[in-house]
Amino acid sequence: MADEILRVVQPAAVDAAVVASEDAARRQDEMLNAWKRDLEAARYAAQRAQKQYDAADPDNRLVADELERRWNHALQRVHEIEGRIDQHVHGQPQRPVPRQEEYENIAADLEAVWNGPHADLRLKKRIVQTLIHEVVVDVDAEAGEIILMIPWKGGVHTELRLSRRRRGQNISHTSKDIIEAVRVLARICSDDLLANALNRSGPLTGRGNRWTRERATALRTHHAIPCYDIIVASQKDG
């Protein structure tokens, strides 16, 4: 399941990151161009106010004072916009837009980060529950495989096939593939639903019985797999 998530997410993550960076750079350019247009208009208004003041009759103090006030207000507006442009240009770090290749290099390291010893398990669980709508378990008896149908929340469906455990096999000798499937399903399923999924897939318990909530719990406990309730609680705490 982890490999499938990494396979599905990486190309989309790279494309989304490139688009986001390009959009951010474009918004910065658009904002700067808008301020430059405002500055041009403000300078024109200041020049016009100055001409009106210069053309006024100096003996008419009432008119001259009002035109001078308008001129000063126009100059103040020019200085304000110039300050905002300077802050926009020099007040934030200038970072080049990362190239497609740089994002692809980061994506190539995602698997190492995901499987690293310090990876946040709660974040992984959130990613799984954010991306996957549900997991439908079926069995291909002829091929001896368990089929995991994964409907992603974006509408795409993918299929995983795991080797089916033989009947009568003890829990302590359950195949690694089944244990990993239960480990993933336990993140999004209660033990009741987990038992139902195992029953639909076909394999019985080590004693040849159908799965129940108690037996699913025993399987999880034997392999130290956290239960669904603990996962939900940890997400709420986070």
C-alpha cells in the first residue's frame, strides 16, 4: 500500500508543486505591475495638481491653499506607492522558481523520507485516509490471490494482488503479505470491518474458523498492529 501511495502521489505532487510555484511567481509579478500602474497614475495626478497650483492667482489665498493641499496629498500618495513597491521588491527574499528537475529530485527522495526512522506515523495515516476512499477486498481463488481494490478520492481505481494464505495456517505463521494487508486495513477499519474483509477474501483462521472481531483483534495483538480507535484518537490529539 505504501508503494502504491508513493507511486500514485509522486507524479501528481511534482506537477502540483511546479504549478504552485509558477502561480506564486506570476501573482508576485502581477502585484508589482499593478503597483507600477498605480504609481504612474499617482505621479500624473501630482503633476496635474502642481500645474493647477502654479496657475492659481497667488492673491487668492483660499484657492491657492486648497490647491496646495491637493498637491501635497497627491505627492504623499506617490511616496506611499513608492514605499510599497520598494517593500515588495526588497522586503521579501528573492527565490528563483524551482525547475521541474529539482522537484523530480525531491520526489525521488520521498520514498526514503516515508520509510525513514523518524517519519511521522500520524502524518502517514492522515495521508492514507486523505487519499483513499476505501479498500475493497476480494479473492481470486483460482489464482490463489487476495485482491485489494483501491478507489482513490480523486475517482481513480487501482488494484493490488497479494498471495492468499492457505487454510489451516496458524496466525503466528500468517504470510507477510496478509499481515501487511491487515496492517493497512486496520488504519481505516475497525476490527469488525477487518473481520468482514478477511471473511470476504476467503482465508480462515489457523484452526479453520471464520474470522470474528475477537480473532481479528488477536491477529493484530500478536503482530503489534495498532487498532483503528487508537489511530483516530491520535489524529484528534494531533
